[in-house]
Amino acid sequence: MDNKYENSGNLFPANNSEIVRQGKVDIDGLDHELVIVKTITSKKNMTIYEIHKQVGVLYVNDEKSEDKDWDISGQVEVNGEKHMAWGRKRTDKNGNDYTRMSFAPAKDSVEKYKDKEAEPSETPDDDIPF
């Protein structure tokens, strides 16, 4: 893992990318929101088309009161698990803007794991005298 902090990372402007198509498609009876992104690679100056699946929606924080407060947040689903996502606008030492993203298990996911921990792994045997 390149990132030294778990469940976080930085997103930078996509200068060589452009969304060229987006929409809802049916795959095996389930609707998926997809986008096709045209990207020009820097190494070979080659055009490729990537397909991306929507994993969530982020909303702007209109009630930001301190600089350290998040700018965007929302719930995302990755690998079948729900997570909360927060993004903060930042500028690096060279003056380049980026978004710092952080993720944590959503409350309903945390509750699901707590419930699993509380369940006994086997049915108790009533014949054991202690």
C-alpha cells in the first residue's frame, strides 16, 4: 500500500481525463450507474477508455464552521460493505489543489459486526454441568 494512513488517500485533478458517457445499465438483473472516462496516458500518449461504477454519492457541507471541517461527505459501498466518506480541500506545498479523503465503516456496518461478535459461535450444550 502506497498510502501510510489506512482508509484514506488523496484525489488530484484529472487533467488528462474526460467523462464521455454515463448512464444506468442492467447487469444480471441489477441496475448499475456507470461512466466511461477517456484518458490520455502520460507514458505512451495513448488514449484509453476506463469504465467506472458509482459506489456512492457525496454532498457539500454547507454548515462548515472551521477550516478543519470536511467539505464533502457521504456513504459509499465498497466490496459489499458500507462506509462513510469525508473529503477535505487541501493545497500541497507546490500550490496544487487536491482532496484528502477519509473512510470509516458506516454505523449500520459497525452494528452488524457487533451483533456477530455477540452471537455464540456454537449452540450451548445443556448437558455440560458447569
